[in-house]
Amino acid sequence: MDVKIKIGISNADSEAKYLNYARWLKGDDENIEIIKLNAIDDNIDRVSEIDALVLTGGIDTHPKFYGSNTLNYDHAPKIFNEPRDVFEIKLFEEAQQKKIAILGICRGMQLVNCILGGDLVQDNGIDSNNLHKNDGKDKLHSVQIFSGTLLNEITKVEFSTANSAHHQSIHKLGNGLKVNAKSADGIIEGLEWEDKTGKPFFLAVQWHPERMDQSALGESPLSKNIREYLLSDIKRNKK
């Protein structure tokens, strides 16, 4: 019997970006339903319906959510989206309480780190931005995936190429988290639970798996394997 799956996706900064996540996760599988979770609609109650939560990329998290008063930094947005921050923090907390699988992507990874007491490098600087920051299109760079991690188990590789579109990165690590990947210049590229015992699936990556399949990266295990593992984890837990 086919397993019906519901995946909640936090609304990205634009409809086009949101649809990338929905398209990537749903594919052509009629048994997968995508639910948009949006601060404007304040539909936090729909978390009770979903099997997994995806926290998407987008605008910088407001610095107050990681204990900083510095708003005027290089490449800072002119206007932060605090309602989105507040809503997605609630999404994470609600999903944790209900033991729902979570996948964090780019900003989503950074936000989870902040929620758990970590903080961010507000701007990576000229050299790292040349390697990581989107300037009209994604950058490409190598990533090392550490052996013995969940990410290594999922991707089955220790080195690969990731796309990149960020100017901030993880600084102090949040409580209970473990680094599972880094770029050659030392930027943290992935997080997971340090101790997974009794916890639902959690993986966060700095790259954008939702648009890898529409680029030269094609069938990258950093995209394809993550989607497949998330869906298989959901199915296992629904049996």
C-alpha cells in the first residue's frame, strides 16, 4: 500500500524559490502533499498534520535572535523579516515537541543553530564571499563530508561539489549539534544531532539541494540522496 506523506515547507523569500523546494520534494509522486507554512497565514497549527518540516533559505536572520546588536554589517538586508524569524522558531519548536523530522537548508541551518544557542559570522568577508556568495548565480565549491556522520551515511561520499549562495556562516555551534561537513576554507557546511538517541531525523546543510537537479550538478548525492533518505525515514516511521 502506498504511504501518504505530508511535508511542511516554510515560505521562502519569493514564490519562485518556494516552488523549487516543493518541486524537488514532491517530484512526480502523487502520494506526497506539500503544505506551505507561512508567517502571514500564521498556520502553525498545521504542524500537527505533517511528517517532516523543511526550513528554507532566504533573508538573514535578525541579529537579535543570536544575541547581537549589530545590524549594520556588510551585505546586511535593508529590512529584516522578524515575523518570519519568530514564526520559523515556533515551527522548529513545535516540530521538536511532536518529534517530526526536520531538514534545514541554508538560512534554515543557520536559524536552527541560533535557536539552540549558537551564533553566526555576520559576513564571511571578501575571500569567502568570492567562493560562497551568490552573485546572480550559485557558486560551486568542494565540500568535505566527515566519516561516521549521518550525512556521510546518506550521501555515501567524503568529498563532493556543492552549490553556494550565502554570505553568513555558523560561528559558535548550537547546543547538541555536530558539524558533519566543511568547505575547503573552513566554513561549516552541515549540521546534525551530536547524539541522535531517541530523536527524530535532523539534518541541515548550507547548500541548496532543491535546485541542484536543475544545474550542472545533476544527480548529486548532496541532493538526490538527501531527498530519498528523508522520504524513506518518513515511511519507516509511519509503519
